[in-house]
Amino acid sequence: MLGCSAGCLRVEADALYAEKVNLLPAADNGGCKEGGCCKLLSSLSKALRRVGANASALCSLSLSLLTCSAYHGHLTSLVEISPYKFNAPGSNVPKPDYVHIAPVPDVYRGKYSDDRHAKSELSDLYSTEVVDIINDLARSGKKPCAYIAESMQSCGGQIILPDGYLQKVYSAVRAAGGVCIADEVQCGCGRDGEAFWSFSVQGAVPDIVTIGKPIGNGHPVSVVVTTPEVAESFGSTGMEYFNTFGGNPVSCAIAHAVLDVIKREGLQEHCRVTGNYCMTQLKALAQKHDIIGDVRGRGMFIGIDLVRDRQTREPASTEAQQVITRMKEEYVLLSADGPHRNVLKIKPPMCFNNDDVDELVSKLDTILLELQTGALDLPGLNMIDTTKLQARSKVES
């Protein structure tokens, strides 16, 4: 009897949550208008593994397109589609032959940068790289199964995609018979400020959207939202999918509450307003410190690219490690990422406010001044071995 009751509760909770996700505005629910499909699982890895199964079932292929520096999970099957992992120093997971990598659309230090190309050209230049891969596959009698990308790339260095990039790439992938997957784990749920899902800002609508722990405010729950066509293609294979904890009542209740709080407290708009204020303050800080080469972001998703020379844009990898270590001593937690580990990542809780921004900027100002004057002395961090980082960067460029 207990088993039956738990099962009934689980089905009801799963159904109610799926209904709530699919009732988001059409542009913000992965394009899954009425009749869309939502599946709850217990972790991001399970969500992305389910996504891979859905895509392969629809295409009957396994060829994948993705971008440099991408990170989609730590299972072997996900490391295989994560250049951030398989290109990392010490990795023992080689890039599979079915994986094809496009340059990360980094307009500051990528293959096509804003100091060498007009801003209006960047979207076409980067999206054409994906089209070229698709054309190369076609000449070999092949076609892509899926294209997966973060709508704003985090581990790659807080990358804000050039306007229209995803829309152009999605169009090309679909024309070749593939499906488009948006990984919104680090940038979704309103963090963008401009939209609930970051792909919406690009004017793009994916076939599959995946979201991880943010939807549970840290609780282990993940969500896959897709179209009926993609979901039915998986079901038609006859393979049963079962997950012990997926869609359980406790996780669904927590995920329900998170969506309610985001809406009730206006956190998306809060991210937009506070994020704009933070960007303004950080750009002002850049006027004082030459080590800040670029400040980029939207909402509560911001990156500070530290450089040793603003003209050459040489990454300040060692200095970035010194800054995050010193900030930790001031009770401010930051991390450094990107191929050179020189980009400070700012992704605070969505309740972060202007007072918090002022404290962050003030402490960062003090520490950058210490670094500039040579007063920053952190034994063991004065130099880091950048050889492996440089090798990794060459692989990813």
C-alpha cells in the first residue's frame, strides 16, 4: 500500500511540475508549446544522458557538434562531448571520432575577435564555422545528429555569444537533419535577467533544453524539456527508461517552490537591474586597473578577463589565482576559468543586491591595488605553471 501511495504521489508531482514548466511563456519553455514534454531526473548527468538518448533516437546517428571549452557533465559519455574536460591537462578521455568541435564564439580572445573584426561580422564568422563542419560531413556522406551548446558559456570563460549566433547555427543544424540542444544549467532560470532562458535572447528556440541544480536551488534535481516529436522518437525505440529518484515528490515540491520564488520575488528582473549596476561598477573599476582587459556579461552572469597587456591581451593566469585566493580571505568566493584560467567568474545568488555589489567591487579594488603595487604576497601562488594551460589553449583555438 505504501508503494502504491508513493507511486501515485510521484506521478502527480511529476505531472504538476511538467505542467508548470510547459506553461512558461512559449519563448521561454524550449519552444514546447501546448503538448510539450517535461521529464524530471535526479541529476544533471542523468538529464544530459537522457538528452543524448533522445537525440540519437530521433536521428539514428551519433555525430555531435559542439563548441570549444564546453562542459556538459562528468560521466564518461558527457566528458566525451566536453572539450573543457577531454582537452584538460591529465585527461585520459580522448575526443571520440563522432565529436566535431567548432571554435568557441569568444569575441574578446577567440578566433575572431572584436579588435580585428567589426562587431556586425562576428556572428556570421563564428556560425559559418559550424556550417563548414556540416558541409565537410556532407561530403563524407554524413550528417549531424545534434548540436549542443550552453546559451552563455561559463567554464569557457563567461562567454556572451554574438547576437544571432544560436539562431543561425540552429537553422543550419536543422537543415542538415540534426536537433538543437540548449544547456541552460549555469545561465537559465532567470539569471540572464533579459529572459528566463538565455537562448531566448538569441532569438533561438532549441528542440531540447536541459537544466540542473539551479532549478532546485542546489537540491539534486534536473529537468529535460523537449518537443513531443523528440520524446516520441525515444519512446518508439521500445527501450524503457526508468529512474528511481526521477520526479520524486520531494524534489518536485522543491523545484515547484523555486519557480514560485523566482516569480513572486521578481528575481529575473532583479538580476537584470542588479547585473546592470554590477557591470557599470566593474567597468568603472577597469578604468583604474589596466589588468582588467574586458568586463562582459548579462544579469548575474559576469566575467572579468584579466590581462598582462591590454594590447596583446596576454592572459594574466597567475594573477587571477592570486586574486581569487586573496578575495577568499575577504570572505568573497570567486573562481577563475576559461582556457587560460584568467577570467574571474561572477555568478552570485540571484538575491545579490547593490550593497553586495559595492562590497565586491570595493574589495576587488583593494586587492588589485595590492597586486599593482607588489604588496600582494601569497606564498606558492606567485607563479603557476602555465605551460599546460598554453598547450590546452592551442588545442582549443
